Amino acid sequence: MTILTLRRTAALSALLLLTACTGGTSSMQLYPLQGEIADADPTLVIQATAKNTGGTSGPLTFTLPERGRCEGTWSSLTPRTVSNSKGLALTWRKTGGEVGTESETVAGVNNGEIYAVCEDGTRVQGTFVIGSGTASGTGQASDTNGNVYKLLF
């Protein structure tokens, strides 16, 4: 192999590694339930884009009617169990006492939040629940103008 081929292979490998770390993109829908937006068009569906959905937080973008582009963050809390151990071990491999802490991720339903600020200063805040290992969930959000939204993704 030539040096040029090795450099191209290394560059391609680095690019693939960076692409794998991005974590994915998922769409979210905000359905207006109450407020001026729901009154103006009750069939409106606001499309949002959540990035890094393979992780536990990431950027969130969407556009509200008459409010402009909104940018913020989504975040999900992954629960963990913690167990502590102490006592006396009487084995050939472990003689004496044993003290330790173990932490493990638990599958189930995780809580999350969204927060975004729009171009006109409107703030949108909400909560959701999401299944462990999935990029789907449900919740509710509201904004500083009195609008309430159902959040589905």
C-alpha cells in the first residue's frame, strides 16, 4: 500500500468513527392542545428534531407559528441501582472483609425534559417519559404564552 492509500484509509476510518458517535436523529411532534395556537388551527402538528437520540441528551429544534425558530435541549435520566456490600469473606481467594459499591443501569421507563427558547423570546418547557433503549415516548409541554402541547415521538 502507498502512503496516500494509508492516509485515505485512516481518514475514512476516522470519519466513520465520528459518524458512529453522533447518536442519531429522531423526530418529535408537538400537538397544540390549548392556547392561541390550538385556537387558530387545532389540526396543526409542529415537527421538532431531536439529535443524539442514542445518548441521554442533545439539541432540539422546531418552529412555532408566529414565534420563529426555537432551539433548546432534551434530556433523559437513566435510572441506576446502587448496592453496597460489606462483611466477612472466608474463601481462599478473598480472606478478610469485603466492602464495595456496585452501580448498574436498570431497564424500564425513564423521565426526561425539554427546554427551548424561540427567536421572539418565547420559552417552551416540558416533561416526557421514554422507554429504556428506545427513542420513543410521550409527554406534555407548555410555553410562556399559555400554549399547551402534547409531545409524542
